[in-house]
Amino acid sequence: NMLSLPPAIHEGIEMLVETGEIPMWFDVRVSPLYDRRNRLSGRLFMLQDITERKRAEESLRESEEKFKQMVGLLPEVVCEVDVSGNILFVSQVAFDVFGYDHADFDQGLNILEMIASEDQDRAVKKIKRMMAGEELGSDEYLLMRKDRSKFPAIVHVSNIFDKEGNTIGFRGIVIDITERKRAEEARQYLAAIVESSHDAIIGKTLDGIITSWNKGAQMAYGYSAEEVIGRSISILVPPEHIGEVAQFLEAIGRGEAVKDYEAVRVTKDNRRINVLLTVSPIKDVSGRIVGASSIAQDITELKRMEEALEDSERRYRELADFLPQTIFEIDLDGRFTYANRFGIESTGYTLKDIERGVNAIELYIPEQRNRIIENIGRVLSGEKFDDHEYSILRKDGSTYPALIYSNAIMRDGRPVGVRGIVLDITERKKVEQMKTDFVSFISHQLRTPVASLMAYIDNMLDGITGELNSNQVEYLSEMRDVCTRNNRLIADLLNISRLERGVLAVNIHPVRLRDVVGLAVKEYSKSIEEKGLALNIDDAGQDIFVLADSDKLIEVLKNVIHNALKFTEEGSINIEMMSEGDHGVVKVRDTGAGMPEDVMRDLFKREKVLSGAVSVGGGAGLGLYIAKGFMQLQNGDITVDSVKGEGSTFTVTLPKK
């Protein structure tokens, strides 16, 4: 083909030459040769071996592709912008976090569009300081999604330099800390009423003398209560930070609280740990400030995570080795082909163990291994399979809960392995347990005073305290109704606490559906009639027996019927019992308001309860969550189908006798 080129100089032609077993690449330059009569007599070929350059280019492309895939797996947003803030690159998770799509980024977005207005000036000032050569690291910002909703985030930023060392842009990692903020608020609220906590809770005088010391403090700092009570709080403070103690105590003396202050403290064995401090005034019964209480959460691991993440921005290999999350790659047989340093250390294995062929399946508890094998197969088939919780088994036999994000490693269009990230969610589990314990504690504390109040009201309505006029009877009756609703709420809270702690027992035995439906309807039949609704019950003339806990099944049906009554203003409530294969089924249909798809999707979820949202009908949204838990305990299920404006159908399913 080169011989057919026109007689002119040709440069930059790359040519692959088969030279035995190893092919070689050459850069070819061709120029014409002329004889004395200026006639074309041949061509001159100059070949330069560029095989190594081509291999380097291919290696670079593979490295870049691997980097992009790894970045795509991170649960944090990774982005690059130019000096004007125009976005040049974002990782895939940015689309979920900010709500934009590819078209938005293709049309051009500026990073300031994603920062809340109240933080934009601060962000611009930081960019200017970094352009001037300052290394400013991480900051917390309020960021904004496409729908204008806001969320807090930690943003790690570093400069991007050209070959001459000039700043040509910035690289950042965005960590959504919404959950962390919520957890901190929950912790601060719990610390005011719960004396026993995993956090370090310390009481002290205005002179800094320790007066109380909980088990959390002993675990965090290593001292027993006997060793520290009566001593100065300064024993926990490094010399260079001793001034903080005086500042805190002065603020407390003025009635001010210190919230979410990150500090360094010293343990009994002279280790330094990072803590998140909240210090509040302690007042006596007259309102006089007599001391201070501090809540300290050990955030040493969190700080280490942040430091590792900042270091990882400079180079991909450092990202993989120092990221405080397990990054791994396995082949089709489950053997590790790569594991980062943190991943190896977190399981107690060594690099030599990995090299000797430790199988990834061995890192899961035995009862989960069949499930993980099945899920790996689904990942290899191309299914998106993220955010699944497992128990990871360390070499020493201990375990920790984790979420795993993974995808298939593809080569030449076929899967050759799995790549993923393992997130330790131990702290998240602790926060969830604290919330559950708090619900249980408050419910138990409220039950007695509400019961007492109802007893007093009943005595007054019965005339024990004297004759009442009609207004007094009306007010007391309304008060009793409020107490009744609160009693139901307390019962719901206790049921949720028992469900969360796994201590709710069930008594499974044969139950006739007709009987439990009759008992459930009995409580609401009068209210249904007073509201002018028709109640239709159809058992198809069958005696259907299911295996259930009758009390809990009745409670489930009462919740469903109550929901239908609450949201149906006219029409009817229809209850149908039927047999479907090996299951007995109860369907409760209403002609009420119905609900949109997004409400249906979250109706039975735990997150809906924890959000504290109150429904339009005035309920706390607990009953259906409890109903779902009760059905799962009975090996059954409850589902809903609804069309807004046309009504809802709840379906309760249980195995037949």
C-alpha cells in the first residue's frame, strides 16, 4: 500500500510488522528518490521502532479505564472542574446524588450551580486562595440538587497542575453527610435523657473537676470511674490543647453550649484519639449553672478515613491502598486477583494469605455463602446488584456487618471476574440500635402516667369527684379520647421496639380466617356505620384455616381496616376471604382517596416511621410498619395496590394449615 503512495514526503505512518512471535510497531517516513533526469526511481523508507511507546500508550489506556471503573464504584462523588468552575468530569454516582442527567452535563454545568447560595461566596474565596498556592484540604458545604433541595457534604479539594506547575483546575471528592448529621442530632437528644450510653458522658464542676464518668468514657479513655472522679478534666487533654478547657468552662459559665467540636484527647495508655464533643450546662432546680456535661464520640476511625481519602486524590494506587474501605477483585473461581491494603488488614489476613489463594467465599459466614454465590452469578450475568448487607468473617473468627457494591469485570465482551467495594456499617448499626433503645425507653416511661391520667378522668366521669356539668363532661371525654390515642401510640412504639430487638414471640397455630376477620371488624363496625359507609364481608362459604398467631393477625387486620376507615369518606369497605394455592388470603378494599405510587413504595418501610411524618388522617404512620413485621413473624406477607382517587386494596397472605 505504501508503494502506491504519490511521490511526496509522507510522515507519521504507524505500521504493525509481524516479526516472528512478537509483533513490532514502527513509525514510517517515506520520501521519493529521483535519478539524474529527475525521474522517480524509487522510495526511501525510514523506520523507527515505537513498540515500547505503543505498549505504554495501551497500558495508560487500560490504567485510565481501570481508574474510571474504580471511581465509578465509589459511593462518593468524584469530579474535576476548570479554574472557572466548569465541570469537566463527574463519576456515575453524581447523577443519583444531584439528580442531573447526562444531557445536563453535556450542555455544561458550573460547580457553583450545585452549591447553596449561602455557601457560594465561601467556595469562591477558597478557590481564589487555592489559586494563590494555599493547600486548604476539606470543608463542609451545603450543596444543592437539581430539584433545589439541599444537603450537607464534606468536600475534599486539591489542585490540578500542568507540567509547569500552574493550576489548571481542581479535583474534588464529595461525601454526603446527611446521615451523619442526623445521627449526631439523635445522639445529642438521647444523651440528655439516657444515662447509659456507648459515648463518653462526663460531668464536671465549673472548675473542671470530674464528678461523673460513664462506661462509655471508660471504654474510650481507659480510666475507671474511681481513677478519675475528683481529678481535673485536663488529664484527658494534650498540653498543646489545654487552653480549650478554660474556653469551654467560660462558655458554660455564660450559659452557652459547645456543639460538635472536634478535639484531640489522650487515653490512659497515652494514645491520642479524635473525639466529637458536645458540652452543655448543668443547672440545679433553681436554674443556676453548677457544672457542665460533655458527650464525646470517638471519631478516630472517621478521621483516619478522611485522611486516607484526601491522600488518595493524588494517585490511583494510593487511593486503592489507603482508602478505608475494602476494594477487591476476584476471578470466576472466587480467588482474589487484587485486594487493597485496608481490605487485607480489616479481615486479619496477610498479603501472603491472599497470594496462597484465600477464596472470597471464605470471608462470609457459612449460612450466607450460598446466597453470595448466587448473587455473584447474577452480577456476572450483568444484573445491577448493589447495596446488599452481609456479615464478613475475619481470620480470627470475629465478624462485622457490611454493605457490598460490585459489578462484573468485562474483557472482550465477556465477564472474567467481579470488582467491588465493601463498606463496614458497624457504626450505622450502633446508631440504629440507639434509636430503637430510645423508643423502648420513652414508651415505657410514658405508659404509666398516661394510664394514671385515664384512671383519674374515668373517676371524674363516674362522678367520684362530684357532679359534672355538660361542658365538663364534654372536655373530659375529649381528654380521654386523647389518652386512648396516646395509649395506642405507646403500644405501637413498644411493638416497634420489640420487633427491632427481635424479642417479639409468636404462637403459631391453626386459625380460621372467618373468626379473626369477625373479631377485627367488631371494633370498627359502629364507626363504619356512623360514617355512612357500607361494610361487605365475603368468605365464599369456605372454612379457610391458616397457620398464624391469632392475636397478631387480628392486630394486622385491625390496622388495615382502620386505615380504610380513615381514608374513605363515601362508598364501602369490602373484605374478601379466599384460598389461593397453599395460602389463605384476606383482601380489604376501600373506595377512599387512594395513594400515589411513591407513597405505596414506602408505606411499610422502617424509614417512613423514623422520619416522624404524620399522615393526613392524624396517625403517626406506625401501624402498617408493625403489620408488616407481624406478618413476617408469621411467615406471611402484606401488600398494597392503590390508584389515587379510586381507593386501595390491602392483601394479607398466610400459609394454609
